[in-house]
Amino acid sequence: MKILVTGGAGFIGSAVVRQAIRDGHAVVNLDALTYAACLDNVASVADHDYYAFEKADICDASALKWIFKVHQPDAVMHLAAESHVDRSIDGPGDFIRTNVEGTYTLLEAAREYWLNMGKPMNFRFHHISTDEVYGTLGETGMFTEDTPYAPNSPYSASKASSDHLVRAWGETYGLPFVLTNCSNNYGPYHFPEKLIPVVILKALAGEPIPVYGAGENIRDWLYVEDHADALLTVLQHGVNGRTYNIGGENEAKNIDLVRMICAILDEKRPKDTGYAEQITFVTDRPGHDLRYAIDPTRIRTELGWRPSVTLEEGLRKTVDWYLENEDWWRALQQRQGVGVRLGTKG
Ligand code: NAD
């Protein structure tokens, strides 16, 4: 299959690109290379015969038209987005532009291409989204694919809008699509201003490890390579027009997660005082959702997919990766405007 991956120089998109190439697919990686992108994330596949890169903005209709025409993909996996909740609070405009207008522009380019191809029903537009579109949970319950949308941040509202556009293009124009809504990702190549890398890198630097509020917010954590595997499974075997929720089956309070990382570092890079002593509580962010949790029944029963690692196993792999890839994160930390933001995900 030839897959047009948007946002393939970002955190999750690059994991999808690496895995798709490993699985024998051809990939066209379309990315505008914003502050969040890093082409080193795909360096391991960049010389592959089945890999191509196109620097383009998903809001640029004529560039998209040209890319569809030249590359003739069998499917689109749409991951390009402004993805950081804290940045969406500081400046929501970019989120509306890329996530809403960009998704609309991409849908129109895909629709025109699909029409010109004679409307093949095996073409697929796979839209990758977040569980944050469902809003927040109390102490019990889980998000299912039927949970009503109730986004609380500019980021989640822009992603909810893009989900609705994709569904509408399917219902109105018949464009074949699948949609996935996923929980918090973590793992190799996670941008250094997201929660888990911040904890690892602050700990190693001997600096305060910031935690929002009392650290009581609960998230479900999914190892990024498991997410990439789930996405390629849905792309190939999901039912047309259907949503699949993807979760890690790994709920944890932020404070417990941070303590787990500190304990792993205590073991791998021992020092006189434990890393947990560096934990510092900071003012919570506005509209901070209390809890997200995914009911993964559909993807498990229909497609036989489950995550392959526990949170403990995934965190160990992640800590090892950051210890072994200092050049990668130091280069990104030195980029202008990259600071400490504690958003757990995009
Ligand atoms: P990311 O910020 O790491 O990467 C986004 C990529 O999109 C970057 O490479 C960036 O250059 C590119 N991009 C941004 N604007 C663009 C534009 N206008 N045109 C073309 N490219 C553009 O994001 P991520 O964490 O990898 O998330 C990928 C997708 O998965 C997003 O749609 C996000 O909403 C969704 N998602 C993320 C998480 C998570 O935990 N990170 C969880 C669920 C869903």
C-alpha cells in the first residue's frame, strides 16, 4: 500500500512512518516542519526506496493537489496538527488554522483525487484524533465510541471540529474514512516539552521536576509504537465509516507516573538523594480535565488489537531511549521558544 502520512516528522507520525516502512508499505511523508517536527525522527528510513518526503502545509490547496497527483496514494493517514494543549491556551489561532482549516483543505484535496480516480471504495482517509474530544471523566466510567463530544480546551475543540468534518465528508460525499481517538502517548522521540520527557530531563539535570496542581489528574498512557501498530491495524482492517478508540489500558495519576519515572532513574542512574526529592508542585492549568480513560472493547474484539507493553515496561524503554539519545533532545532543547510546558499530550 502507498500511504500519504501527514505530520510524519512529528512524534506519532514518525513512529507510523518507521513502522509502515518496516511492514513493507510505501510512504509519502508530508510535513510543514513546524517547531514540533524533527526529520531525525525518520532518519532510519530516509534512504529507503519506498520513502519520500514532501515539505508542505496542509492549508495549501495547490500543494496538496500536486502531491496527490504525483504520488497517487492508496490511503491517507492524517496526523499533522498543532498538538500541544498549553500552547493552544496561549495562542488558539494556529490550532484553528491547522486543525480545522487544514483538515478541511486536506479533505477537499483527497475528495477531488478520489473522484478523479473513479471513487475507489478501497481508498481510505484515516483521521487520527484524541480522546480529549470527549471532555473529562469523573472518578469512574470510560470513554466509548458513543460518548458525546464535550471538548474543554482550544486544542480539543479544534480536534473535535476536525473529527466532525471527516465524518461529514464521509456521510455527504461518500469519502471512505476511519477515525481513531487515542489516549496519551509516550515513548522515543517525544518532544522535550511534554510531561514524560520533562520529568526525565529535569531529573537528570538536577532541577525541580514540575507537577501540575497536586498531581491528581489521571491519564491513560499508550506506548507510541503500540499506537503506530494500532493505527496500521485500523487502516487495513477497520470497518469503513467507523470510529475506534485506542487506549493503553494503563491509567495512572500524574504524581504516580512521575514517581515511577524517578524510581526507574534511581535504579539506572543512581545518585546520593532519590530523584523524587526534586518533585515540585506548580499552579494547575485552567480547564485541566480530571481524568481520561478509554474503553478499548471495540478495537480488541473487532480487530484483535491490544497494547504490547505495560506502563512500567514502556517507561523503562523510554528512559533508556532518552539516556542513549542525548544529542537528539539537546538539539531540540536549544531551539528557540522551546520551554517547559507540562501538557501530557497533544
Ligand atoms: P506533534 O506535534 O509531535 O507532530 C505534529 C506534526 O505535524 C509536526 O511534524 C508538524 O510539523 C506537523 N504540522 C503541524 N502543522 C502542520 C501543517 N499546517 N501542515 C503540515 N504539517 C504540519 O504531534 P503528535 O503528538 O505526533 O500528534 C500527532 C497526531 O496525533 C495529532 O493529530 C494529535 O492530535 C494526535 N494525538 C496525539 C496524542 C499524543 O499523546 N501526542 C494522542 C492522541 C492523538
